[in-house]
Amino acid sequence: MSRIEARGVGLRYGRREALRAVDAVVEPGSILGIIGPNGSGKSSLLRVLSGVRTPETGAVLVDGRPLQEVSDRERGRTIAVVPQETHPAFPIRVREMVLLGRAPHLGPFGWEGPADLRAANDAMRRTETLELAERRVDQLSGGERQRVVLARALAQEAPILLLDEPTAFLDLRHAVVLLDLVRDLAREGRSVGLVVHDLNLASMYCDRLLLLSAGSVAAEGTPDEVLTWKLLCRVYGTELYVAPNDVTGKTVVLPLSREHLERLHRGS
Ligand SMILES: Nc1ncnc2c1ncn2[C@@H]1O[C@H](COP(=O)(O)OP(=O)(O)OP(=O)(O)O)[C@@H](O)[C@H]1O
Ligand SMILES: [Mg+2]
């Protein structure tokens, strides 16, 4: 088990400030949901946590140790990432792509052993991608490819899992299947950082939420503490309906169309 933490992190792209004094903690056994409008810094925070970008100010600590001091190989064994961009896919088979997740575990000659094949198979089984194993990655649908990228991250068997909108291309069933799996992984002791746009999924699955607004933390807490009407309307700059749901007991968030708003204002 590993704990990952961003402390007072600031990040710039040239003159554009993407993150300012951001604190975030991902505890073992739990899911931290990272939410916020487009461009608020969610992917940037994930890039900093995964070590893809080094912050200009502040630090990222893994079990109290600065991430910069961790070797690439060790980082690969500790942190698995599912990025937002689905890179142009290579014409390799799904099974080979998932096996790439084993790279940080392989010996000096890069041979895959039975343990690696087992980890890859297990990852494909859990992500329902076994039936795609012999297909070419560049010939899959966006949603299928997204599940394969998760399978690769799972095969890595890292205690920290960072996911950037893993449900973006998924249909309703696959989104729920994937997030059920992510929650199981957290319950098994992994630390999960999850960027998610859908606030209803964030409400249902995350233990804590970090709401970003223009690169700063606007709120941090349990979903019920963070998903409040006034705050969300302000940060997202639109009118919303926010209320607890009878079935799940969790907060639901609905955007309101102009037509509904006009009706509300007319009081009908
Ligand atoms: N490589 C880059 N070069 C310059 N600016 C960048 C780069 N990547 C992101 N930015 C800018 O940094 C800010 C934060 O971007 P980021 O990708 O972290 O947002 P996000 O919250 O993930 O948004 P989205 O919901 O659209 O994925 C944005 O203003 C974006 O334009
Ligand atoms: Mg993003």
C-alpha cells in the first residue's frame, strides 16, 4: 500500500498558470475524485502526481518520499496511469499491449515469465477484455480501447492508480462495470486518484472529492460536503439542480436547460 500526496503544488505551461498551491492526498483503500470544469487543472494535477511533470513549487510525496527521488523503474512499479488522451494506437494486439504494463517488473533481458502472463490475463479478465485479446488495438472502438488501457494499468500491479476520465467513451453499463472494478481495487488497498466529469458518478463512487477551479482548490471533502448547489453553480458557471437521490442516498447533479430555467423563474 502507498499513499500519494501533492503539497502546495504549482505548475505553469510557459506563462499560463495551470495549478496554484494545490494540496491533494490519495489514501490507500480510497478513491479521491478530482472534479472541475474544462481547463481547471485536473489532468495537470494527475500529470504532476504521476511524475510526468515536475511542479515549479511544492512537491509530490509517495509515502513521505519526494517523487523526484524515485527511479523510473520503481515509479513504474508504484504508480499506474490511465491518461486522458488515447494516443494514436499502434498496430499491436491487445494481449501485447496489456503485457507492456509488466515492463517495470521484467528482468534485464525483458523476458516475460508465467507470473507476467498471469497478471496480464487477470487484468484482461477483470476489465472484460479477454475476448479482445487477439484483436489489434488500432482496430478497436474508443470504449474498447479505454478498457484495454485500464487492463494495461492493472497488469502493472501498482499500489497507486491514477485515472483521467476513464469512463469518457464508455456506455452506461461499461462505465458502471469499470467504476465498480475501480472501487474493488480501492477496497483491496490501492490508492486511487480519479478524474471524472460526471458528478453523479463522482458522487456515487468517490470517498472524497477535490474540486478544482482555475487551477486552485475550490473545495475538498466528502461528496456531500463538496457537491453543494451554490458552490457548483459558481464554479461551473451554470444553473444546476442538486439534491439527494431517494434510491442511492447520494447527491445528484443535473444541468438545467434554458427552457427549464425560464419555467422555474415563471414559477410553473
Ligand atoms: N501542454 C500544455 N501547454 C500549454 N497549456 C496547457 C497544456 N496542457 C494544458 N494546458 C492548459 O492548462 C490548463 C489546465 O489544463 P488541464 O488539461 O489540466 O485541464 P483539465 O481540467 O484536465 O481540463 P479538461 O476537463 O478539458 O480535461 C488549461 O488552461 C490548458 O489550456
Ligand atoms: Mg483533462
